Amino acid sequence: MAFPASEIIRRQKGEILVQVSACGVCHTELDEIEGRTPPPAFPIILGHQAVGRVAGAGKKATKFQTGERVGVGWIFSACGRCAACLAGDENVCEEFRATGRDANGGYARFMTVPENFAYQIPDIFSDAEAAPLLCAGAIGYRSLRLTNLKDGQNLGLTGFGASAHLVLKMTRHKYPNTSVYVFARSQKEQDFARELGAVWAGNTEDEPPEKLHSIIDTTPAWKPIVEALKNLVCGGRLVINAIRKEDGDKDCLLKLNYPTHLWLEKEIKSVANVARRDICEFLRLAAEIPIKPEVQEFSLEEANKALVELKEARIRGAKVLRMD
Ligand SMILES: [Zn+2]
Ligand SMILES: [Zn+2]
């Protein structure tokens, strides 16, 4: 263990020091870099899907032993006192702080985190496998919860990145009679979706053979939303799992036609951040299924390369930086 480094980083009250071994690369990092959800102050260390081992503890941090493996997700802290926090919805707390945006994150060999916002990682996962579960998986889990889907109803996924491919696996386990329809821009993603059990995969603007009860959107664009609304059953729900939308195709919204896209009680709901219970429940579920994400590993020095590849959607699966 790099003891001197661990001494350089100051642990605050209730915080643990984590020696990071793997950290997932997420589209939200592009949103931070490109200014859609900018960090409030610079410099900041990105990264909110970190897995590592406890290397020290600040005063009043008693939950973990030195050497214990922990994960850190997007939620770094919340006030703990407001109505949202008390209801377990700390993801919408006004004082919500995000790892790697409002506090230094896991693109690093060491990081600190409040111990109440670190999670034990089930043994069946390697560090690199666990990393993408902490964001893409947990937020995917929250998105799936927010669809209110019942077993046997049709689920659509528009966009087929790291989160969606995990949602497809979760859905097949939790809702074995549900058919999943995937809308993705590349043939590769569509093939991957079918391989994982989607009954249908097509382009964003293709019409699936059946109407869908819920659709989860994980794209950075607007067109998939307009297209998705058209494919919902009456009373169906579109869940938008995107921290920000890019402005490139915003004029697509002008194509929104009330009778086609919204009438008959169709709903739109966004997913904001992630609560601790989403991460805990999802890690348990992922171990039970089990869900092991396909990962592509990069060294910490290759972080920019990983981000560029993510932006250009060059390969399937989740990208993970290795610190060792
Ligand atoms: Zn993320
Ligand atoms: Zn709060």
C-alpha cells in the first residue's frame, strides 16, 4: 500500500480513504467535460464508479475495516435531514453532491468518501466487473423501478449502452414474461441486444410490432424521445435516464404531435441521480442473477482515449480504468 499517498489525502470526519483499483467511465463524464453538468469548481477528479480497498479512516468512521473492498457510486453525500433524505430519496436532496463532480472521484489511485456512501461489493465480482454496476447498473435499476412495469408487459429500451444492457439482463430475471424491444443506432448494438435476449431490435425511428407499456431512454438526444412516445400504449410511461440532453437535435421536439405522442395519458418521467438503496439493492440483485457486465479495460493514462471512444460509441459494453 502506498502509505505516503494515503497520508497526503486528508480524511474528514466520517470519511474513509479508498485505494482505488478500478473506475468505470461514464457518459456523464462527457456531460461534465462538455459543460452540460459542469463541476462547480476546478480542478476536479472525475469518476463515480470506483472500486477499491479501504486504506484508512477519519474520526468517527467505523463501518469498514482496513483492506475491505468497497464501491463508490454517483451519490457522494446528501444532507441527511430533509424530507427527501428522510424518505430514502436522497437522490433528489437539494444538497445532493455527486462523486467526481462536486467532490473528487475515482480517476485516481486514492479517494475519500463518507463511509455511509460506500458499499460492500459481493465477492462474485472482480473489481473491473463491479465498477460499471455502481452507476450504469444502479441507475438502470432505478429506471426500471420507475417504469412500474409488471411481468408480461412490454418494455422498450431506446439507446443500448452500458446501462441499457444491464437493464435488459435485470428485466429477463425480474420479469421473465416481459418482452424487451431495443432501439439502437448501430447494427452492432442491435445484434448485441438480440444476443442478450431482446425479442426485437431496430433503429430509433423503426416501429416495433407491438406497442410498449414502458420505455427507458438512455440516449443523449431528443429524437429517440419523440419516437418512443409514439410507441407507447395508452397510459404508458417513458422514463428518461439521462442527466442532460444535448442540443444538437432539439428541433425534433417540434415534431411532437399531441394526439400521436402524448394523448391517452402517456407519461414522461425523468430519473435523477441514484439513492443508496438503488446501489445496495442492485448489487444484491446483480450477484443473485448473476449479472457480469462486459468490460473493456484501459489504464488510467488512457482515460482520454476511453472517453473519446465512449463519445463515438465505438464498442459495446462498459469501459473501466485500471489503476494497477
Ligand atoms: Zn455514471
Ligand atoms: Zn437532504
